[in-house]
Amino acid sequence: MTELRTVRIAAVQATPVILDAEGCVDKVVRLLGEAAAAGAELAVLPETFIPLYPSNAWARAAAAFTHDDPLWERLWANSVDVPGPLVDRLAAACAEHELHCVIGVNERESDRPGTLYNTMLLLGPGGLLHKHRKLMPTHHERLFHGIGAGDDLEVVATGVGRIGGLICWENRMPLARWAVYRGGPQIWVAPTADDSDGWLASMRHVAIESGAFVVSVPQYIPGSAFPDDFPVEIDRERIYGAGGAVVVEPSRGEVIAGPLRDEEGLVIADCDLRVGLRAKRVFDVVGHYGRRDVLDDEA
């Protein structure tokens, strides 16, 4: 039985060390230490934080039908094997700080070089707890990422509560949400690249619908963060991701921390899991509001 207690959560809005997997992990280890020092038991980082989100603002050249793509090759070279040594380092940091962590990575399979995946990892003090590959890469992402198999839509019971969630615009997919809702999440994690007001509205809806605290974390990406040898032309004065990290509570969908914009930082909230239980007393999307007897095509 999951203990109904208050959990301190840190939404970690940060800029990756672009196209440098080892540098990204070094930064994550430091950020996890900062989150733990602030009392957090769960830290959530952005979508594809290691080593970069492939933005349509600069990745259009990848649409060219060519086998010579230095950007993709460098992205692959700095992606993450799961399991693998970079994941081991992240798990060791979680163990050191007695912390759980959710982080987005570009995932590769070095024993079968080829496709990359947009992947969300859940780690705890005991190691890797869950891996989810994005079901449907969004528009331009399909130039970089393969399609997830969909066999990993699960909720994981941890010492900080039942954790579930989806990556970025997967959260717009009603049936994907439903698949995860069936596991009874208390904390919903949503690493993303969307920094729009519309996205915030979606997160407030998901909190109400799921009866879970929602933690949404985009990257903050200034043009100045790109290395000089980045293989695509960049506007150094432009902001490619403004952030907007938030924590939303489940009873009325109120934002209780954030949004943080135009800078790196920790957005911290104390989340009383009893609030989710009380919210589901009124509206339980899988329970008394499910009505699968009427709405399920297979019923």
C-alpha cells in the first residue's frame, strides 16, 4: 500500500551541455545534488536532456535525403545506452542522495547501431526502475527518432509514490493517457520541449483528469549555449527554448510552483499525496467515472 504523505518535488529546468553526453551527465549529477540539498525526493529533468532536443527551429536541414548528416551522427555518438555506463552514473547519484529522478534522453543501442529513440528514464536509489520510449515522435522529431513499441505504458510504485507519465505531446493522446491512468499514478511526469501557454493549459487538464500532481519540465536553450563547432547554423541571440517548468496540483488544476521562464533553475513544490486521493473521491477517471461498460468498444 502506498503511503499517503507529502513529497518534495523539484522540476529541474536546465540547459544541456549540447552534444556532449559526458558533460550532460556531469551537470545532471550536480543538479541532483542541488535538488537533494533543497530537500527534494524526486527530481524531474527535461525531454531528451542528453545531449539535446532536436528543434525544428534549426534542424530543418535533416529533412534532406542524404546519407551524410554530421548532426545526426554526433547526436548518435552522444546518446545513451540503456542500460549502460551513463545510466549507471545517474543511478549512483540517486543512491548517493537517496533521490528518485526522471530524465529524458536520446537512446541508442550500441550493439545494433542505427535508430535513436526519444526515451524517458525513471531511476531511484536502487538503479533503473523504468524506461519508456515515445510512442509517436512529433512532426520533425521523426527525422531523428524511431517510434516506441508501446509496451512500456506503466506506473511504477516507488518510495515517493506511484509515478507515471508521458513525453511531451504524447500527453495530447487520450488513449495513451488512459493506458497510464489505469496504473493509478499519484505523480505524473511530463518532460517536454513545449514552452507555450497552450501546453500549460494541457498540464492543468491532465492534473485534474489524472488526479495526480503533474510535473512538467522543458529545456531552457539560449543560442549562446551551442558550441562553436555545432554542425548547423545557429542564431546566437535567439532563445530556442524559453522553459516554463511547473508543478500542478490535482484538485483544481492550480499551478503551485512556476512557471519558470528564460532561465535555469529549480521549481520546488511540496506535494501532499492525500490531495490526489481526495480529488479522485470526486472524479476518478478509471474508477467510478470510467464507465467502460458504455465507452469501451471491447466491452
